[in-house]
Amino acid sequence: MRKRVIKPAAVEAPATDQEWLDVEALAQVEVTSEDAAHPIESALVPGDGTGWRAAQPGEQTVRLVFDRPQRLSRIWLLFIEPDTVRTQEFLLRWSPDGGKSFREIVRQQWNFGPPETIREAEDYRVELSGVTVLELAITPDKNRGDARASIAQWRLAG
């Protein structure tokens, strides 16, 4: 049998050839909770830190409210959980009318099992136009433990 060992695909950062949107300039961010040491900017602005983390356990929402309707072609998320065994779920949805109604993009659930399973990268190719609000709702522990929601990185492409 012929074989060779290859390097695993990187999950730390999305491909660098992508033109990512400057979310900081295009949207206002709303969060239900924020740890002062891990602000939302750390997840949304490339190279800006250790990611976002909620100040308390339980379901959390991060909402991007765009100044002008946006076209989105890609949504990239990275979650890292180095300490707690848990089942996390998130719901990603968008609104064309300023948050009056929402359309679900994806609902995803998986298990973190440190030290082996600590990272989850999600890369969605979408065709959305007229996006006024993009919302991410995270249930950090489906078993209602005291885990805190977090996002290591969140990138968008138009």
C-alpha cells in the first residue's frame, strides 16, 4: 500500500485569500453578556486578542446590526473549549427587516471533550442579500452546566 503522512487542515484561522468584511466599520454589535477580559471585538477583529466570552453561564446572543443591508457569501466561526466537557449548540440566523423577522441559516450541536476535542470550526457558504441583522445564539451547555459561551473568531465575507 502506498501512503504518506500529510499535515491536518488548519482550523486556527480561515483562508487568508478571502476578503473579510470590516465588521467594526459596518455594524453595531449587541451582546447579552461580556467578560471584560474577553470583549466581542476580540472575536470580530482579526488579530485582536483571545476571543469573546460571556460574563455568566447560560444562553447568550451576539447580534450584528448592520448600518446598511449587506450581502454575505461566507460565515466562518471558530469555537475553542480547552477545559470543560460539554455539549454546545448554536443557532445562526439573519433578518432582512431590522430584526422584525428572522430566517434560520443553521442550528449546530457538538461535544467538546478536552483535551482531545477542544476546537470546532464552522465554514458556511451562503447567498444572502439584504442582511440587516445577523444573530448568533449560543447555548454553551445543553445539560445546563455552568459553562460560559465563547467565540474564538467570527469572520464574514460579502
